[in-house]
Amino acid sequence: KRDINTVPLHPDDASIEIVFRNGKKQRQECYYGASFLSQSARFITIDKNVASVVIADTKGKTRKIDF
């Protein structure tokens, strides 16, 4: 099994809640591009300490991915 996974984000994804195996949670905003004339890649990197992620779009719809 790989220790690192990548999860592609959909164009309308707005936020991510990361749930770690120790029970702690972290919330992140999803952005488009960080510099002039370029865009950052639209994916998140998940390591072995993450139990699941809940991704919410701009309309409030969520999807959960378990690891």
C-alpha cells in the first residue's frame, strides 16, 4: 500500500475537512492559482495519517472519501 495518495478536486470544490487517524480535524479552503498568469494544481495530497476527507462544493454539497 502507498503511503501518499492524491485526490483530484472538482472545479466547484470550495473547502476540505481533513480527519486524521488520531481524531483531530483540519479545514482548508480550495483556491485557483496563486500567481500571475498561472494556476496551482487542483488536488490535495493525503498521507498515511489521514482517515478521511470531506470535500464541500460552492453549493454546500459534500462528498466523503475514506482511506
